[in-house]
Amino acid sequence: MTYALEISALKKTYKGGFQALKGIDLTVSQGDFFALLGPNGAGKSTAIGVITSLVNKTAGQVKVFGYDIDTDLEKAKSFIGLVPQEFNFSQFEPLMNILVNQAGYYGVTKSVAIERAEKYLKQLELWDKRDAPARTLSGGMKRRLMIARALMHEPKMLILDEPTAGVDIELRRSMWSFLRELNQQGITIILTTHYLEEAEMLCRNIAIIDGGEIVENTSMKKLLAQLDVETFIFDIKEGTAVSKLEQFVKQSSVITYRLIDDHTLEMDLNKAQNLNQVFEQLSVANIEVQSMRNKSNRLEALFVSLINKKSSARQTKPQSAVVGAN
Amino acid sequence: MNNSIALKSILTKEIQRFMRIWVQTLVPPAITISLYFVIFGSLIGSRIGEMGGFDYMSFIVPGLIMMSVITNSYSNVASSFFSAKWQRNVEEMLVAPVPNWVIVAGYVGGGMCRGMLVGLIVTLVSLLFVDIQLHNIWVIIATVVLTSATFALGGLINAIFANSFDDISIIPTFILTPLTYLGGVFYSISLLPEFWQGVSQANPIVYMVNAFRYGFLGISDVSLVTAFAVIIFFIVTLFTIAMVLISKGIGLRT
């Protein structure tokens, strides 16, 4: 089957010598919801720039739905909808004009473009602002405008570069459900984000890029299965004696508990253990749990460990440091 | 991919842009030209007498119209394309399957529309001061279309190289304005000493102003064929340069 995106040996060296991409290989299947993660300056935006032809590559090959960007650039471009990291629309134009013009660049007739603009502006709750200049929108509205704009030519692949940056949680959640719907309709989605919870919730496959190299490329399930230990926090019911909790912590074996404050217990659970054991022990000790949560996002823990592993490997290799903008 | 829709979209966007800010784009040329007529036409012109067999006011009208066309077609594309670079909304076109020639044609077309619309406004203002005669309407139309295309292309190239708003005012201030003033707008180059007549022939605006004046008055300091050959040469050269720059992504892609 043809991949939605196929990247091989992709390199990008900027003027001044900064090597942003060091020969990455990546494939994204059609219909996938794919996360491309990495710390700032890792090469994510450069990779997206090359795919969308905003950045000239130094070497390598990029194919979009089988079309090589070197030989069939216009065809390849027609499949992609881009939601860039920074606002890049005319601040002075009304929303409707921005959307209709954008559709026009893809050969969509004005009457069809107006219908689509209405549909997406309504879906993204921007319809009331259709005649307002873009500069009058709030940050969240501007992000939604860029999503609407990227959909105007009904692309088969949507690339979103940190689409929820600076967006409040309520809006972020409504954007997630909108993106899920798009993916269910068959649109391949590639997402970069700093909210790892977002990637974990939405994406089926993931690549982690660091220092211009892919350090992990697998399914979200397999990646999360790599986690050896998860930390849970228990809020203990008010009125439970501290001495009782201290004694519980002291006596516990197999599972390690820590008393964080008078009402909070923390524990590490490895793959061989399960929460039933924990609740059994708490029940035997007559300790009532009010609520429970993960200490940190699971993907975040893995992400940090992978990036740390990579950077310590880099430090052991004697090489000249390179610094540059991505 | 339907390139005509993409071209129409860019052109519409460009026309909407200068119409939206009509106070900045369409009104100033009308005021400036009125001042030129009052000062150079009525006050000073009446003491100058005839030039090329016509009263001074009639002589300068074609040059003043052409000056407005040149300035506006150039500055429209220079400021619009540079703003698109600066706000990064040029990326809307770069990520889309729009051929480079469509981008060039769309922006140049927008600049031409503003240049010609301002030319029309200035012509209407001129009618308040002088009776305009027409010698050959087709020469007038051909000259204004080709000249506006030439300077719109120039404005586009300027914007491609520009890194700041200062960069799009340097060329108009230090090159375009002197060339226009020395391009025979206010005088016949036949009045100049022989050496300066030769120097003036290196100024492309001389050919544009004279071809345009021929269309109105039937007089010109240069031959019409030479004038059109020079204008077409500039259009072909500037179009080629603009295409190469955009294809290579100079100032647009990293």
C-alpha cells in the first residue's frame, strides 16, 4: 500500500552549517494519527517545512501519497493541509476572504469555497466572526482559523505543528474531538505537540526526533509498554491517623509506599504488580482512599528518558557542538 | 489543478487589498497630481510658454499620468508582496500547488490594476485643469499596460530581496523618483545639451513617457518602435528574473 508519507535519508543543513536533519527515515500509513515529538530545535518544524516545500532539503527523498516532491511537487502539495506553528495569515483580511482565497489557490471554485468556508467556520465556532479582520480574533480563534484554512481544499493529509499551543483546556478538548472526527473520516493526521498527554490520547503511532535524528518510531501502544514503572498518588480520606499511615509505609513489603504529607501516599508499581494488590493491602490496613491519579503523564516519562538517553550518548561522543535556529 | 482559479484568487486578493485601504492608495495620487497642475501647470507653466508645440499644461499631462502609473504599480507590488513575506501569509501560496508563474502574474496583475486605476483617476483630475486631446488611444492603452507591468515586476523583485520595510522604499526614493523626474515628464529631452540627451536615452522611463505622450499629443522625442522595444525588453528581463528568484525560493524558502 502507498504510504501517506514516506521520507528517506532526509537531510537539511542550513546556511552556516547547522545540520537540522541528519538523514531521517519515516513512514506514515494512510489514515494514521501520527505524533512527531521532540524537544525544541529537534528538527520537527524543519521536517514539516521540507514536506510542505517551505524549506529546501539538502538531500533525501520525500513522497506524499506516492508523489515525489522533487518530480511531482504540485501533485504532492495538493494532498497536504498545513496548520503551521505560527500565525501566518493576513491580519487585515476578513476570515471569509482568507478561506475562500486559500481554496482558490488549490483550484476550488468560489461557490464551493464559500460553502466549505461556512461549514468549517460553523464547525469551529468562528461563523460569527466571518467578516471580522483576522487580527481581531483571540489566540484560540486564530488557531481554529488556521485549521479551517488547512481544510479548505479537503486534503488527504493534515499536518498540525503544535495546534493547541496557548489554547485553554476546554478549547483544546473540543479541538481534539474535531481532529478525531477528521481522522475517522479517513484523513491522515500528523501532529507535533508539546502536550504529551495530547499525543498519547490522540495518536496511534509515534516518532520521537532529537538532534535531527529519529530516536524512536513505533506504535503508541508498544512505546507505552516500554514503561517499567508507573507512579500513583493516593489521596487518603480526611481523618485517617498519620501514625497509621506511617506504620503502613514502614511495614509494607513488595510494593514501596512513600508518605508525602499527612493525607497523601505515593507508590511505584512495576509491570509484575497490579493495582488490585495495592487496594488489598490498603484495605487490610483499613485505609480509605479518596482519589487516585498518575504522578506524571506516562508518555512524558518515556519521552524524557529517551531524550536523556540520546543526549548522554551524544555527550560521550567527542564532537564539536553546533548551535542554530531550527 | 485549475490555474485560472488560483490566478483569479491572487488577483482578487490584491485588488481587495488596495481597495480596502483606498484612502492610502487611491486618494494621495489625486491630491499630488492636483498640486502639480496648480504649481507647474497654472502658476509656473503659464510663464513657460509652449513646449513641443503645445501649451505647457497639455505637455506635462501625459508625463504626470505616467508618473502616477509607474509609482503606484511599483509600490503596490513592493509593499503587498513584502507584507505577505513579513506576515508570512505568502506561505499560503507556497504550500499550495500554485505554479510560480501564477504567483508572479497574480501580484503583477494586482499592481497593474492599481497603477491603471490611479492613472484613470489622475486623468479625470487632469480634466479639471486642461482639455485632454487623444491622438492614438491604442498607443495610450498599450503604453500604460506595458509600463505598469514593467514596474509591477520591478516592485516584485524589490520585495523578494527586501528584508525590512526600509528596503522597499530605497529603490523608489533613490532610483525610481530621480529617473522619473529626469525621464521627460516636465520637459522635452530635445531641450537638453547633446551629451545629456545621450544620457537620457539610457533612462527607460524616457521611452515610456514619450510613447504615452505620443498617444495623447502625437509628439515624441524617441521613435515609437524603439520605445515599445525597450519596454518589452524590460518586461521580458524582469519577468525572467522574478521567475528565477521565486523558483529558487530566494527570500521565501530557507
